[in-house]
Amino acid sequence: MTASLAAAWAEDRTTFGAWVTARSESAVEVLARAGYDYIGIDCQHSLLTESDAGALLAPLVAAGIPSAVRVSRNDPALIGRVADAGADVVIVPLVDTPEQAGAAVAACRYPPSGVRSFGPIRATLGLDTAALEARISCFVMVESALALANLEAICATPGLAGVYIGPGDLSISMGTSWMLRPRPEAVTTAIARVPAVCRSAGVVPGMHAGSGALAAELSAAGFLLVTLTSEVGLLGAAAARDLLLARGGVPAE
């Protein structure tokens, strides 16, 4: 893990990131220059593969810019691939139990503490297994009612760096939708207890925001790893706003 993320979390400061969902080195460069604390690459809800993520990580590793990769599933081969490519944070989706969380952590660690296979593919990262393990932080996604019920046990997983809330799937599992306004009270109440549980266990609370406004709310609530929106979301919002202005309209606040 890069020193900047570790230092921010140690000081209880929120780190804000942007999400990449398309294989575009230009988008990665633009977002990296915008000043985000980390750049996230999404292999779950996009057409990107873990191999694509490896290519997009290359300039971030070279520039020392913190990165996170959400893998497509809890698979040691896929987790090991992005770890070898230089991801600072790996986010593993759909983790409901401490056993699944333990499997995710094991995929980031070499024997005897894990199952990661040794085969570095980024020469600049070196060959020292202790250093390679130390650079990657494993976060698991808590995004179901079952996972919330197991939150304390999941957070107690040895070697786990943090949990990352996925509000969309979480709300669906609770029989509602995160897209409703006002947001479902049952979901917001469930999410509100996450930072305290994480802090008690010594792990980092994270969440997917989807907007700068919600990201600010989550930061105030104690979340320390917060992803705003994707390059596609930013492009769509800016394009619609610019077209509205051209046609004489007034963008909503």
C-alpha cells in the first residue's frame, strides 16, 4: 500500500477516488492529474478484465499514484493477477461470511499465511515476498443483509485491511432500492453503524458514493475510502450540462 493512503487513514482522513470502467489510458491519466487520492479500476461492473486492469495499472505504478482494483469475483487467480500487476488495494465483491473474507485475504498472501502464487510480472516491484505482500491491502465488499449480520466477524478476519459497502446490492438484498429518494431508512441506518464497527476492529471503512455530494456525507460519517463516480459518469454529466448551457438552459444545483 502506498504511504499516502496509509498516512491518511492513520490520521483519520478520508481518501477520495475515481472509478475507471473502460480501457482508456487517457482517462486514467486525466483522472490521475485531477488530484484524486487513488484511481480505482472496476472489473466487476464493466467489460474490463483483470488483464485489462494490469495494463491500466502500469502508468499508475510508474508514477507512484495509489490504485485500487475491484476484481470480478473472489478468485485467488484473479486477485493474484492484479496484485502482481501492482494494485495497492484489491476490493473483493460479494463477501457474505468471515470464511469468504479469509479466502480473499489468503489470495493476497504467500504461503504459509496464504495461497498466492509467486510470479511477479511488474519488474519494478522487486522480488521480495514480504514487500510484495505489504504493498497490497485487501478490502472485501459488504453488500448484503447477510454480510451486515456477519459484519463484526468479517471485520475480525486476520489480515483484512478494510470493508467496502456496496449500497446498490445491499439495498436490493433488503427488499428496497438505493435509487429511491429519500434513501431507504433501513439501509441508511444499517450503513451508519459500519464505521464504528470497523474502527473497533482496526479496519478501514469504505463505501461507493457515486457523487461528490454523497462522498462528503460519507466522509463526515467516518468512511475513509470513498469512491465518487466513474469516468463515464463524469463524461455524461459534463456533456449534458454543457449541452444544456448551449441551448440556453440553467443547470440544476
